[in-house]
Amino acid sequence: MAGDSTKDIKKAAADKLKLWIVLLNRSITERNPREKQLIIVLGLIGIAFFDYWILINPVVKTYVRVSSQYVPLETELKGLRADRKNQKLIEKKWNEAKADLENAEKCFIALDEMPSFLENISKLAQDSGVQVTALQPLERTEKAGNSKKKGTLNSSPYPAVLIRLNASGGTHEIGKFLSCLENSATCIKIKDVKISAHAMDDHRHGLELEVAVYRLEARR
């Protein structure tokens, strides 16, 4: 029963389509040649518009969407290929930069090297003929460039530590000592120098010196 009903519907639709074609053909046949040409042109335009909207337009939209995604992907792929091509060069540059950093950090003092560093300064002064009377690291206050704001000092991996030195010596000896400090393998920055007359010896002078050294913080 259901199959017969479907066949009847299809047959009725086919009959109606044939009827519409006959009527359309008769309508066109009865018109003058100019109207026939106009109807044919309009029909072709309608068919072309239908084909574009149903078939071509979705393809164009898909192409535009894929193209917009393709360009950045192609650029990224080229970058990855270039990185892979230059991998050995990149590794070489990285190792060179790492070695340069390690060499540069040798001029800083480690956390546990302060006592031995103070001993080296004292020995350097002695070898230069300068007598050290006081040598101590200072608290890291605002004078050392530290703000009282919490966390300001520790923002650098190489915080400055001030060291104050009191000593006495002749003009030549003091000059030699200061030159040795400036040319030391350790990064030492002379912050303040005061030279005064010695109360007990006209050939000697008092020396008040503040230097800054840079401490290498532990790696996090």
C-alpha cells in the first residue's frame, strides 16, 4: 500500500512537470521572436545564478577560508624548516653565549666567597705597602643603592655589596693599591675615596675607601 502511494505521488509530480513544460513551451511559441530571445536570456541568467549560488559560491567560500588559514601555517612551516636547517648554528651560538656568561660571572663573588675575598683585599693592600686598619662589608642600606621597598635589592641576580676599608700608606703605595683594585680579576667599583694627612707620620696618609663588589646569587 505504501509503495503504491509513493508511486502515485511520483507519477502525479511527473505529470505536473510535463504539463508545466508544455504550457511554458506553448507560451514561448506563441510569443514573437524578440520576446522569445528575452525569455531565453532570462532563463540562462537564472540558471547561471542558480549554479553559482548552489555550486560555485560554497566552493569559493571554502577556498577563501582555507587560504586565510594556509598563509600563516605556511609561514610557520618555513620558520620551522629554517630553525631545523640552522639547528647546529643555533646550538653553537647558544653554547658560545653560555660560555661567555660563565666567563663574565667569574668576576663576581659567590655567596660563600666573601671571607676569602676580604682576605685577598687585605693581602693586596699589604703587597702594595698599605697597612689596613679596618675592613668590613657594610649593611646593604640606601647608601649602597638599596631602596627600603621590599624586594628592590633582590631584583638583580648580581646585587652590589659595599665594603669599607680604612688604611694608611704613602702616596705611591696608595696609588699602587687603588690601581690593583681597579685592575683586579674581580669586578670592583670604587665608590668613594678620602685621603687625609697622617697624624703621626708626614710621609704617610690616611685612606678611607668604599668599594662595591657584585655578588652572584644562587641559581633558582
